[in-house]
Amino acid sequence: MVKILRGVVHGRTIELDAEPGIEDGRTVEVIVRSKTLPGPPPGWRPGSTETAAGMMAEHWTEDDDRILEEIERERHRPSTREIPE
């Protein structure tokens, strides 16, 4: 039997929106897919450092700066080459 149900995760428990129609104690296989919610993630506040850049700030090194500068130079290099005559 395959049935798609929605629910809310509470730790290791998933509270379903409807009865699954399966007797209590039956072994089941569960595939969990997170539904994308509109707006920022729960707990996010404007000005929060919990952004991709903010979370990595304390791990940033001079080597990372060098790599980004190299990528930027490559982006501006001509993509075509001249054909010798």
C-alpha cells in the first residue's frame, strides 16, 4: 500500500495530519521530504549572521581570498584567442 500523508516533525516523532489507515504496531517504511515554506527559516531574524556568508565568516582564510581573486581574474580573461596569420 502507498499513501502520501503530511505531518509535522517533533524530534523523532512525526505527527500526521490524518490517520494512516494501518494497524498499530505494523512495520512501515518512511520517506521524509521537507516541504519548502515561504519566507525565512524559523528563528531567523533580520541582521542575523546566520546566512551562508555569515556562518562561514569565522572559518574564512587568506587562502580563500586568494582563490576568489583567481576566479575573478579568470572571469575577466578573454574567452577567445587570436588566430596567428
